[in-house]
Amino acid sequence: MRIDTDTQTARDPGVRSLRRRAIELALTIAVAVGVLAVTLHFVNLQQVADGLRKIGQSEALIGAVLLLAQVVLCALRWMLITRLTPTPLPFREALRGYLEAAFVNAFLPSLIVSDGTRMMRAIASGARPTHAFVGVASDRLIALCALAIASAAGLFLLPDASRHPLVVLALVGLLPAFVIGLVVLDILGRSFTRLSRFRIVRPFLELASLMERLRRMPGLTAIVLAISLVGHALSAGAFYILARQLDLGIGFWPMYALSAPIIVYSAVPISVGGWGVREALSAALFGLIGIAPASGVALSIAFGLLTSAVGLFCGGLALLASARSRTAALRKATQS
């Protein structure tokens, strides 16, 4: 009797899941390529290329250092937030998780995969899956809150921003969306505790509980928000350094506000590493404030290449940390 291996493979849940993920990745790559191609079609490609040639190596290196410093600050914020969970992370593991996430975030669909990578790091450090989810989700919410604040500040930091309704929408739209999300989460935590017997609801109730405890600790809330705002200043600094090389004529504080919605919207997991979406947003936003869309696209491509390079470096550091951990564990086992 011959076994139909193809039929068995098709019925294997693991194989089906792998195929589904491969299809999802292929679709996100197609979206990134498609949106990027459409964006490049409507801008002056020669101007984009000329702008990229202006960027010096020393300036790119400074931008990379700023992005690496942001990774360290984000790890510090995550460590502080996990202290509100039963299994707090040591800084070394939090940093390792963010290094891994930076690598994944640069080459795979953003946010979901990178946050999943951090969850796996927390679980490997001894956290239960629910506590790992709560720690990562809370850290993400705090980061989004800071970006929403930085973006809304553009009404004051960007000259004549109020004259452009689409710019106002891009800058301020994040804040009400974030507030609505927090209100929904608070209602869930207060009114649906009876649903805790359902496993799918329990992590969200735990998340609502942690966010409520954080609100009752204004000192810690101020610290993690300040870390997030400073972390975004480092990312905006990388944008600003690249923009100066491109002669965009935009100051640091306007860039601080403008880069926030670009970072948030390009993190939506419909493309790989934000490619395509980031360039389209940059062309639109910079074009609305009087800067040539081609210059905005050149800036976005330069920033994307910089984050990819930093992601590779972070991945190398994460691999080195893993190798050292395995060596130390093997040495300890041998001595015992």
C-alpha cells in the first residue's frame, strides 16, 4: 500500500501554517515593492539619486550611533515596565530582546514579528506567556503614546502647519486614536472581569490591569514616557542629520514632529521593514510643507538603509550574546 505523502503533508497543521506564513510574507514583500514602485514613478528619480549621493559616511555613522542609543533606551524602558509583572526582566535580557527585535524589524513585517521576538525572549528568560505578552504590549503602548505626543506637538513646532488640513490630520490623528484605545482597554478591565475564565481574554485583562497600575504610579509613568520621548529624539536626530545632508532646510524640532507619524504609519505590518509605505508618506508629508517629494523619498530611503544596517549590526550583537550564553552554560555544566 503506497502512502500519499503529498496528501499527508497538506493535512499537516505545521506545514499549512508554514505555507500560510510564507504567503503572508510574499504578500507583504509585494506590497512594499508595489507601493515603492508607485511612489518612485511620481517623483524625479534623478533627484532622488543625487540626494542619496550627498550623504557622507561620517554623518551616516553618527545617525547609526543615534539609532543604537535608541535601542538601549527602549530596552531600559521595557525593563522598567516588566517590574510591574511577576517576572521582571534584567537589563541584559531586555537589551538582548531589543537587539533581536531591531534585526527582525528591519527585514520582516514590522511590529507584530518584532514584538513576537521580544515575547520569545521574555519567555526564554522565565516569564509566562501571558506575562510576556503584557510586558511587551505595555511597552509598545507607552512608545506609541510618546510618538502620538511628539506628532501632535507638530502643531506648535511646524510653522504654518495649521494651513494644511492633511498635515494637521497626520500630526494629530494619532493622539485621539491612542486615547480611544486606552479608554477601550480601561472599559475592558473594569467591566469584563467575569470573562477572565476565557483564556483568549485573560491576557488583555492583565494588560488593562497593568496599565491601570501604571497610571497610579505617576513617577514611573513620567520616567518611561520621558525615556520614550528622548528615544524618539534620537531617531529624529538621525532623520535630521540625513536631512541636512540633503539640504532640505528643515530644523530639528519640525523633524522631531514630522518623523513621528512616518515612523508609526510605516510600522503597520503591510510591508517589509516599512519599505514603500515610509517612502510614500515621506513624499506626501514633505511635499505638503513645501519640500520636493523626491527629497522626501531620498530621505526616507536613506533612513531605511540606515535602519537596515543598524538592524544587521544588532542581529550580530544578539548572535554574539547568544553564543556567549551557550558557552557559559556549557562551561557551568562541565564544571558541575
